[in-house]
Amino acid sequence: MQLSIKKQTQILYGKHAIVIGGGTGIGLAIAQMLADEGALVTITGRNQDTLNAVTSDRIIGIAMDVRNETHVCRQIKEAVNINGPIQICIPNAGIAEGKALYKTTTEFWRNMMATNLDGAFYTIRESLNSMRKTNWGRVITISSIAGLKGQKGAACYTASKHGLVGLTRALSEDFIDTGITFNTVCPGYVDTPLVRQNIDSISKRSGLSKKNALELMISANRNKRLISTKEVAATVLWLCQYNSSSINGQAIEISGGQV
């Protein structure tokens, strides 16, 4: 009887969600929140051991390199074989590193674009094979406030995140008369391992102490604190619900205020 009640109250019961870059940080928080609401969740990342450490009865991990088109196609097919058609797609894999344009090599540029933009393109394209058959789906890309405005000293990163916002908005128009919606979430600085790693990077580039580098990131958020991963995950969960079907083609800021 308790199981029956739980099924009825879990808003995403039985739906298959794939969270790219779901082993840590924002992706992991999203995966866990979707699983708590009944979804069957596939998380991906480059390191299988990292994924294995956070799997559960509703979360499975499949190693995947989003930069490799063939690998993405193969691994998403595997996820569908295990958990059924994908109905929620969260392209979250990304790297964030600032570099002056005159120091930006072609290799640096291509790796950033391949991870932050190409990987999202591959993932969404392959996931749509499932969604188009069921005529219901939610695609929620994880961009950044850098997808809405220029970020000083990070031209490459900013370009990749602007591209992700543009891709999401264009697809929302392509599928506007279906049951599939496309939105993007644009967080400010979030308290994740990636941001903590950036403290060292900013400190080295600027000569600031690590404390001052952290304060620099915190000050960029309008509410003067790091955003929590659960705040981002809760926004994604809201966009996944049936009563959010009219929210489409939007770039939602999570930055403690207007950017």
C-alpha cells in the first residue's frame, strides 16, 4: 500500500531522464532530485568509478565522452535499452575556464566548444529519437549567466554558453506545436567542485589570494553568496512537470538577481 501511494505522489514516476555530467555538482543534484520524484535516471560522465560511487536503485551510470559523436550515439542507445525511451534530457556536461583571447589556442577553443556545445547537440539529437515517438519530452540545457552576457576574460567560455542558449531557443521554435519543450537554466557561480577548482585558476591568473578569488566569484552573484546545487536542481524539476508545459524557449537566470 505504501508503494502505491508513493507512485501516485511522485510526479515523474517511470519517466527516463538522462543527465549528462551527472556524477558530481549540479548534474548529481539534478539526478538525485529527479530520482526522488520517481524518474529512472541515467547519469553520464567520463569516469565510470565516479558514476559508480553515486548510483542507486533509480540511478545508473554510463561512461560517455560527449566530445565523441560515435560514443554518444552508442551510449545513449545503451541507456534506452536499459531504462526505456528518454523523455527528459539534461545536457549539463561542461568545462569552465577563462583565458585571454591572445592566449587562446585552437586546441583550447575546440575542446571548450566540443564539450560545452557539440556534446549538447549530440545528446539532444539522439534523445529526440525517443521523445518524438512518445510526443512528450523536456530538454533543459545547463548554460550560465555567461550565456546571457559577456564574461570578462572568458571569451571562449562565453561563446560556448551563448551558443547553447541559441541552440535551445531555436529548437523550442522547431518543436513548439508538440509536447516537447526546450529551456535553458543560466546559473551564476554555484558551489560545486568545478567552481572550487576555478579559485586556484583565478588566483594564479590574477595574483589574488584564494580567499579573494572566492570573494570575487561570490560578489558576481547579486545575492552575494554561492548558489546551491539544489537551487538549480529545483528549477530543473519545476521545468520537468506537466504544469510547466507553457514554459518554452526560456533562459532562466539563477543568480540572486538580475544580471
